[in-house]
Amino acid sequence: MSEELSADANYQGVWGQRIGFGKKSALLMIDFMQGYTLEGAPLFAPGVVSAVAESVELLACARDQQILVVHTNIRYHPGHFIDGGIWVKKAPVMKDMVEGNPLAAFCEAVQPTPDEIVISKQYASSFFGTSLASLLHAQGVDTVVLAGCSTSGCIRATAVDAVQHGFRTIVVRECVGDRHSAPHEANLFDIDSKYGDVVSKQEAIKQFKVSQ
């Protein structure tokens, strides 16, 4: 029996083509809420703590370059959570995501400014059931740059939907995080192979400065 190839070797020449940045980018700051960064909270994810810290510079650059910034959060109707559908049944921990719960507030270091758009969603993808795709198309955006959490959840779902909506999809490695390194790395590998490009923060910043 032959030895199994590594994932990189197995995918080489089949998956992993580079798509690159297009003509106009938008930065999507996905679900950077305090429930992911407060130690002891059910959703606490150590990888998100570092992702928030790394995203400060990325967000500042986007603002300096006048790149469209869109923030997302998760919001449910308190009490019955009917708008959460089956996902809340599968993941009842998401019931913290209601207005007024401190765990649902944006992380202070990367919170939206008054002139930035906030899109509230009820499911993993930032595109599902929202106006995000229409908003981006109307602004002439062809490239979405993703920061946020979690890598295996809302980042992956958003990346898959982004390419299906016709956007070049870029995930900034240092600026996404998860609760465990295994799903984090596995999903970065999968996104980079099939749905978009995973790039360093410095590469994203460089592109922000030259692509607008």
C-alpha cells in the first residue's frame, strides 16, 4: 500500500489556483463581538482575541484608503428566537446574541464608526438573508477581504457565499480566529484551496494601498 500524500501534495495541480485582488475592494469585519473574546464566556475563542488585535491595523488602513468597510453582527429576537431557526436549535449558545447583552456588543478595538455600515444577520454567512451582495455590487466592489470570526463558521460560510455571488474572496490569515487551532487551520486550507486566497495581513494592506 502506497504512503498517503500530504494534503499539499494531494491538492497540487488540482486545487489552489490564485485569484488575486480585483479593481475595487471592500473590507468585511465579521462578527467581532465580545462574546468571542471574554474569557469564561461560552463562545470564548482564544484565536479571536489575537485576530481582533491584528485587525486594528488592517481596519485603520482601510479607513485611511477610503475603502468600504462593512461590519456584521448576529442578532436574534429575544425570548422565542424564532428568527434563529434550526441553527439556534443546533447551537443554542448563539442565544446570547440579542440586543443589550454585553456579549453581543462589538469589540471596542474594532467597533464601527458612526458612518460605517452594520449588517445584522441570523445565520453563518454574511450574505444569507441580507442585502450585502446588492450593496457591494451597487458600489462596484469586485473583491471582498474578510476579517473576523469564527474561521470554521461565519468566515468559511461567508467565503463560500462570496465566491458564489461573483466576488474575489480574500481571507486575511492573522485577522481571523477560532476556538481551536485544528478547525482554524483546516478551514483556512480549504478556503485557500477552493474558494479564495488566504493572504498575510501585510499583503492585504499593500493591496489596499495600490488597488483603489
